[in-house]
Amino acid sequence: MGTSRDIAVIGWAQTPMVRHTELTETQLLMQVITDALTPIGLTRADVDFTCLGSCDYITGQAFSFVSNLDAIGAWPPKRDSHVEMDGAWALYEAWLRLHEGDIDIAVVTGSGRSSTGDPSLIYPMEMDPFFLAPLGADPVTFAALQARAVIAAGIADERSMAEVAVRSRGTGDVDTLLGGDYVRQPLRRHDLPPITDGAAAMVLATGERARQLVARPAYITGFDHRTECHNPSFRALDDSPSTRIAAAAAGLGDAPIEVAELQAAFTHEELLLRHVLGLGQEVIVNASGGALRENPIMATGLIRIGRAADHVFGGGRRALAHATSGPCLQQNLICIVEDGEGQR
Amino acid sequence: MTRFVESTITFPYRRSLGPMLSAFMTALTERRILGIRCGEAVLVPPMEWDPATGAALPLDLVEVGPAGTVQSWTWVPAPTEQHPVQRPFAFAFVLLDGATTPLLHAVDAGSAAAMADGMRVAPRWRGERVGRITDIACFVPGEQPELDGDDTGPAAQPVEIMDYNARITYRNPVPPSADRAVELSRQQRLVGMRCPQCERTYVGGRGYCPIDSIELGEEHEIDLAHTGTITNFVIITPVQYPGQTETEPFARVFVLIDDSDVVLAYQPTIELPVADVRVGRRVAAVWASPGEEIDAGGGMGVSLGALIGWMPTGEPDIADPDLVNRIF
């Protein structure tokens, strides 16, 4: 570390997180990219590479990411890419791109207007087209089946899940919540994420530029993502081996972490991920409220990395961020950010 | 108040099944369920590869079930239109007899109280089977398969294709600037918005400059000429995909508006035979009659509202070899 090829998060921003926005996705991105760049003293002209994470299926328009390019000011022509994934994977691509060594500044985004469609009807169509989509197999059903497995393994129970909900949202009472009806047994309303519209943008810089621009860059010191079989029929749902492998590859075990931001849209997912990652009580998990408080699909994972970076910006040493995609935590990404102490 | 426009999109997919899925789906029409051997395991639903290693599996299919055991389940108190049972039911992992992995499917048990891990279930077959996973309408408690409706028998030919129509309804916001452009078009005005920074002009109520990424408002509006020159064109022979209403070849032209740098892309032509479309041809805007229904636009696309196309002016062509390069 300490070379010009260090890569750091130097800033990020998110739009207001609302149930239903009147802005288009492009307008959300125009606002949030400006909000990410301006405090650092950068403009769009300084950006060498952009990678946008979004989903045409949610937007309801083929090539919707092409209109989103209007938000990056793509003239003169820019180096640009897109992933049909959460912005956390856009960040991964930008991080790889910066490793090539010829450019210094990248912007990544994650954006989604979940309120455009009905998530309970859209997501089943993304499942296995032969065995699952024709049944309307929905994400809450899969989450409930995973929750049952996690409970059976002794990793969670309905009470500890309700406690996660209360802590994440900063509101409610466990006993009252446990009196509610099941949406999908054993999941109640409080175990489910909200539907949220919003976007996030993040600025990356290589070492020297990063240190010129901000006092405390959040260096990305470990980054890995792994995936499992697409069909939950073939997976042990009380485990998340892809998370474990990604965390080991990202160097989770090399030094203690102080905070963890986990993309757990369902309460039991937080408990399973804590278990798999071996996070002790000393680690502060999802102080932001996580995906249970705000869940802007396609940006939720990127925001986890932003929150982890905030910990370093604010004086912390080392933080872990996790992002996920697919039913029952199918694909998992781990990003570790650190301050530069002891490495330069 | 922002206007929202609702649209329903259908994605008609025809999926070829390949040898393994074809055998599985064909067997469903015969009221048989197949798994595939994977070492000591029997995978249901069958896979073409080992889910643990990715290694291709030989096509060694084995009949399983038809009855099985519920491994896990969750109750669905309020089914959606996509669900296979239109009253409260359970989604369950069913371990079919002879299989080592569970199949997700619906169990029609009447109430959550009737569900339990370890309970025995059997398929309720549809009378009319087409080679889809929904040929099993659902599973029901007990050991005995049921038949729902008159049995039309197995497929006459192996099932090799599966149709799947994904259908989604969306609600998109229409930016107020887009509505305003349409409203101005009703007054037969072609109005652009000029960016104060780069001085480029945008039509169709885009509401922002994509070069400088700044918002544009009414103070940036300018009226544009109603005449222009065709810079490029395409003649389209329509393919009869769902929703295509054209039946004969038609033109879409790109028009450089006079006294501006604005090119309107992909414009319809009026009273201009396909054979007479040329680069350099002079054209004039044609407006919808007052009261005529127009495309009010919506979503993210550019709508020109009452500007319904372009017809020849009769002026001599413009001879400029660079024109053809202007499509934006």
C-alpha cells in the first residue's frame, strides 16, 4: 500500500430515500452525481471512468441505462460501462479499471425506482425460467424458506429477528411485533424490507489523487465476490459459503474490523451473515439501519460500502461492507475499507 | 403535480428446452416426474450440470415420485395472479420419493394448520398438459395423485419448446417539461430548450442538458423553424412482432431543422413515397388537426406530440455530402 495504485473511496452521496419519487431515474442520477462530486471540488470533466448499476427490468424500458448516461455528461466521449447489478458490482468494475493504472478518478452509481412496478410480480420473472418463474416463486417466499432453515439451525429465532427489526428501524416493540400476522411464515411485515426509490453515487480515486483531494481516503484493501447455484433447491440455506469465501479472499481475518454494513433485506439474513462472517459483539452492525430501513434496489449494496467508508472518513480504522444479489443470498460481495495508517 | 403514465409490457419468450429439459417436460405430459443422476444423488428438478462442480452430467434420467415428503414450507395467505393456486396455499420444498434434492412447488392444503414438515404429498395433475412445470397444478396431502379435469393424454410429439409470456405493468413519471413540449405542440409550436452553457438545443421537453448535466426550464425555450432537410433515413420492412401495426415498408427520416443544429431522429413521413426519400430532400412539419388524438408521451422517450411527421416542400434538394453524417 502507499503506491499511486492504491484505490480509495473519497466521497459518495445518496438521494432522499422515499417510497415513491416523482423524479425519473435519470433525474435522480443527475442530482446525486453532482452531490457526490461537488464537496470534493471535482466536476464531471474530472471523471475518467463511470460505471452505472441499474436494472432495465425494474425500469420497464430496454436500454434504460442509455438515458442514464445523460446524468454523467458524456461529451466529449467518456469511458463508461454498465452493470445490470447493484452499484456495488459497478464499484467492483471501476476498482478493476483503476488498477490498469492509466486513469485516476472514477464515479460509480446504483439507481432504481422500485415503485415503477410491483416488486412482488417483477422478481419472480427473474427466477429460473423453467422451474420457478412459471410458479410465480417470489422473493419473500424464498426468504421465508431460508428463514426457516436459519431458525432450524439455531442461528436465529423469531424474537431475535424482531430485535433486528427494532434496532434497524429505531422504532417498534418486539412483543408487539411478534403479535403480528405472518406474511410468509415465519416472516412478519417487520422482517421484510421497505420498497424504496433512490440512487447513490460514489467517487473513487487512486492514491496520490485521493490524498490530494481528501484528508482521509477510505482505501479499498480487500474486494471479492462469489456466487452460488441459481436454484435454492441445491443450496444449504442455513449457510452462505459464497459470503465466507469472499470474506476470506478480501482479508477479513487479517485484522479486526470495527463496523460492518451488511445488505440484509430480511431480518434473518443479518443474523445468518453475522454468523457466517464470525462477527463478534464488538463489531457494530448496520448502525445505518441497513436495507431494513431503506432498500433502494440496485443502490442498497453500494450504500453499504458508502456507510463503511463513512466510518473511515470519520476517524475509524477498518470496516466491512457486504452486498448481495439473487434469492436467498445467492451472490455475495465483500469490500473492506481502511484508513492508510500503518500501510504507508 | 407530476403526471404518471401506466404501461404494460409483454415479453413473449420461446425457449428451446434442449435434451434434458425436453425429456423432463415431455414426461410431465405423461404424468411422470424425472430426476437426473449425479453420482449417488438424484437431482430434482433435473440439472444439466452438477450444481456443486459445474461438471456436465450424462443424460441418465430416473423416474421419481410421484408422491413425496414436505421438507419445508411457508404459507401464502394472499396469492398473486402469478401463483399456481388462487386461494391461500403453501409453497413447499417437496422431496419426491427417490430424489435427493427438493422441488419447489405449491401445496393446496386448505390451511396453514394442515401443513407440517414430513407430511406426505402427491401431485394434482392438470387434465390438459403441455409440458410445463405447471402441468402439476399443485401437490395435495396424501399418497394418491389426482387429476384436475378431463385427461387429454400425453403430448403427441416430444416437447422441445416452451412459451413464456412475462407481463409487467409499470408506472413512470412524465417530467413536467415533457408535458409542456406536448402542450406547445398542440399550438403548432416546435420548441427547443437551449443550454446556457454549451448552447446546444434540445427538443421534446428533455428538461436538461445531457452534456452539462444541468436542468433546463421555460427560460431556455426557443421556437424552431417548421422546415428542414432530410440528413439520413431508413426504410423498414415490418416484421409482424406483437404490437407491430405497419404491414408495408415505411420510412423513418432524420431531419435537420433550419437555422439550428437540431436533428429530429426517426421521424415519420407523410405524402412521401418510400422510393422518393432522399438525403437532402426538403421537408416541412405536418401537424395533427385540432382535437385529433396525439401521442401525449410518457416515460423517458422524446414525444413531439402534435408534430405527426414531415412532407416534401417541393424545393430543390440540398446538395451537401456532409448532411448524411447528421443523425444526432
